[in-house]
Amino acid sequence: MRPIAALTLALGMAVLAAPTGEAQQLGVEARIPCHSYDEIARQLGSRYKESPVSLGVQTNGNLLQVFASPESGTWTILSTSPAGTTCVIAAGKSWESLKISNDPEA
């Protein structure tokens, strides 16, 4: 099993064992793996050598973060509610960071 698939499965099982009110409130089924931010960040760092590379605030007030590993190219996108519930919303490999340019010709 691929490492990212294993993390998603493990986090999904944790959600099934103890679903969060946040996921239910949003009408999202328990398929989205959610847990505490500290636990997910620890797992991404220790298992996949991923760390935060970018972030932004979503229109719903949640913090959106991209974790990535320059070594392996794996990446994970997290959404964290103000209450601290963090959900893995996407993961994959071959992450590339692009240089931000204000020049429309670039």
C-alpha cells in the first residue's frame, strides 16, 4: 500500500471510530479523514517528512495549508476549523512550487 493511501486509510478509520461534529455539520460523510491538527501535522512530519509550505484563510474561516516534502515530492492539503478540527482534503505526489510573479508576461 502506498504511504499516502495508508495515512488516508488510517485517518479515515479514526474518523469512523469517532466522527466529528464539524464533518457532520458540513454534510460531509465520514470518508474525509479529520483529527486534531497536532496529530495530523506530527504524522505528516514523521512518516512523510512533510512540512507546511503555504497557507491561506478560506472564505468559511478555515485555515487551508499545504504540507509538502522536498525529498519525496509528496503533498497533503489540510483544512483546519477555528475549533481546531483538521481534515485531510487532498494528498498526492510530484508537488512543485512555482515562483509567484506579478508580471502578467512571465
